[in-house]
Amino acid sequence: MSDADAGRGRAYTIRLELADEPGELLNALRPIAENGGNLLSIYHERGNLTPRGRIPVEVDVACAPGRFDGVVEALREAGVNVVQAGEERYGEEVAVVLVGHLIDTDLSDTLKRFEECASASVVDVSLSAPQGTDDVSSARLRLAAETERVADALATVREIASEKDLLVIEPQLDGGA
């Protein structure tokens, strides 16, 4: 763990299921903050529903190891459905940019396929479509990956982008030409 990581605690991922009602996300975030959790990221896609008809939400938090159980317990006491909670297994983040007809090629499907990749998780997405959704757009994706699997994660990105005729701008890994 780096000095910066030691200052913020360990990284944990909590998978939740929330009702599609105003204020539910805020109600889920409050117990995290009140119990010493530092919010790192939220992945929330309203278009998808779990088999129970709820919205899946993945929250990455950092906190001292001794506080994590309290965070999870407080979420459950607040009536939040915690599906999975545990220490984050990813050790490295990389950013890639996709350029092309992202909306026409179903950005939600693209992100879902990246999430299904066992070696990476989408941490953040930023979409830019200045000419509207019918024209070329770009998206910056931040991926968290196991350190030894970054190359595999990028290969998956390239494969999916190729299928959808998208340009990929990716970081050059150590040892690259």
C-alpha cells in the first residue's frame, strides 16, 4: 500500500440494489460517510434492473479496515440492500478514450461488456457528444484492473472497440515500443 493509500485507508467495493425512487442513492451514501467511509466512485446505471427490479449500484469507498464492517452494518440498518461487500481487488487504474459512434453502437452494451471482463472494472465514464447523439462522440473511461492483468483488460477494450468500429486511444504500457 502506498503512503497515499495508507492515508485514506483500504479500498473496498460495495454492490447495492436500490429502489428507483428519489433520494435512495443519498440514503445509501449517508451511512457510508457517517461511519468513516471516503467515497471514491459510484457506478450507477438506471437503465439496468436486477432480477428483483432494483437499480444496481457499485460504490467504491476507502476506510480504515476496522471501520468497514461498521459501514456495511450501517447500510443494512438503513434498509439498503447490500448484495456484496469486500476489499477491492484492483491495484491499478488506466484511462482509455473511445471515439466513434458510441451512442449508435449502444454505449450501455459496451460498458456492460467491459464490466463482464474478469480482469477490469469501469470506475468512471465521461461522455462528450458536442454535435449530438447521431454524430461522432468520445468517451473517457477509467478502468481499474489487477496490476498483472492490465494488458488483458486493454486487449478486451481493443476487441470490443474493433467489433463496434471505434477508435481506441490507450496508454502505452511499460515495455511497449
